[in-house]
Amino acid sequence: MSIRSNNYGNKSDVNTLIMTIFVNLYDKVVNAVVQIQEFRTGATRQAMETTKSKEDCKDLRITVTDLRDKINDLDNKVCLLALFNL
């Protein structure tokens, strides 16, 4: 009878060890997946910020170009007014 009890005890110990190893591996896999998701999220966020910055820069260039055109138009009008007032 003690051989059977000992045999069951060994099987129980082995099963416990296997479950412990499984749980530890599972935790490591979950942590790795979380890190990958965080990396992807960070990369996506950074890409979105870069795209937004590029769009903002493009919009600012257009605005500066428009303002330069308006300044040139106003400068020409001022010159014409100065010529007619002489």
C-alpha cells in the first residue's frame, strides 16, 4: 500500500511541477505579448504624430506662401498709390 501511496505522491509532485512550469511559461508569454503590443502602440502613435507634424508643416508652408503673396500684392498697391500721389 505504501508503494502505491508513494507512487501517487510522485505523480502528484510531477503534475504540480508541470503545472508550475506551465503557469510560469504562460506568464512569460503574456508579458511578451503585452510588451509587443506596447511597442506596436508606441510605434503607431509615433507614426501618427510624425504624420500629423508633416501635415502641420505643410499647412504652415502654404500659409507662409499665401502671406508672402498678400504682402507682395499690398506692396505693389502701396507703390501704385505712391506713384499716383506724386
